[in-house]
Amino acid sequence: MELVADLHVHTVASGHAFSTIQEIVTQARLKGVKIFGVTDHGPSVAGAPSFHHFRTLRFIPRYIDDVMILRGAEANIIDDKGGVDVPEHCLTRLDYTMAGFHDVAQYRARDIKTNTRAMINVMDNPYVKIITHPGNPKFPIDYDEVVAAAKEKNVALELNNSSFVNTRPGSSINCETIARLAVKYGAFISIGSDAHISFDIGNFDEALKMARKVEISEEKVINSNREILFDFLNIRL
Ligand SMILES: [Zn+2]
Ligand SMILES: [Zn+2]
């Protein structure tokens, strides 16, 4: 499986990532990544940009040196009612929004019931297209319920390459469970690098290994080709 886009990329704007868009474009070209999404953290992570950042992503050209740039956010789930920390008047301006749990943000619950409710409710936000790193062991969820809901609500679950490599230890087994359930229910998967420095863009090896292991079909991976991607994200250019 070849991937056409890296939908999970942080820039210096996140406050704890280390590359500019120009540097990311340079690496994207070197690695053959044709499309990437700028998805900096929502405002409740310390050092992350304010909502103005997400309002003004239109200043980023659609193409730089033939690399296509999508405008996104990695919003934080902030409660169990489906709330995120990027306001709606910003979300309407983005190509897509991802949402997930981060222990440095303001969400405090750590029990399965509340986390599951929070993750399923955020899928009802019409702007949220991808749930980031749902296999994070710090936020246990009922995998069966979450994957079934993702299928029903047409939201993709992320296989986050970084979770297998150097962040969120203990994710691997959970990601395998999620991936197997995604196959069972026919839910969509998004594979992202979660790059915090340009050199990590397009690093998908471990996530792809998992996708192959559980035999996820290509048409269920939203970034496996442009048509599926633009259709899934409802992007009309
Ligand atoms: Zn994240
Ligand atoms: Zn991230």
C-alpha cells in the first residue's frame, strides 16, 4: 500500500515541534509525499497557537513546489459531551479537523466509560473527520464500542506511526485491537506520521506493518489515494 498524503503533521506553531512549513515541504519533496496536512495542536496544549492560527491558515498557499498543503487541526477533546478546544468559527475554515486525547490538555477523566462517551460524542461534531491515536493506553476506551461508532458516524480512526515508535508506550497492542475491529466493522483508518520535525514526514513504516498484519484493505485507508481522500474529507478544489 502506497500512501499519497500525510494527514498528521505539526509545525513550529505547536510550540513543541521544530519545523516550518517550508522545511516540511522540502522533506516532503525528498520523500515523495505529495500532500500533507498542517495539523497543529488546539489551544489547550501549553505553547500551542491561539484560535487565530486556525482562522488564518488560508494564508498558506495550496501548493508550494508542487506539494499540496491541507489546512487542519489536531483539536483536543475537552469533555465527554463532544467538545473540542478549537471554536466552530475556526473549524468551518479548515479542510478537516482531527480530535484526540492529550494528557497535557484540560480533559481530566481517565476511566473507560467517560473516555468512551467522550470519544463517541466528539464523532458527532460534523467537522471532526479523524480520531487521533485512539490506542493511547493513558486514555482507555471500549474499543468495540468506539470502532462500531466510527463506522456508523463515518469517522476515521488513526493508526499513528509515532505511537509505535517513540511516543505513547504500550499503544501497539491497543492499535492492533482497533485495527482488527476496523476490519471487522468496515471502519475507515487514517495513517499519519504525527511528525514533530520535518524529517519524520511520511514515516509510516510501523503503522503500515500493522495495516498489513491485520489485512486492512486499501479502500478503507483514507489516505491511500487522492479520490478516496478528497471524497472522505469532502474537499472540493
Ligand atoms: Zn496527538
Ligand atoms: Zn499530533
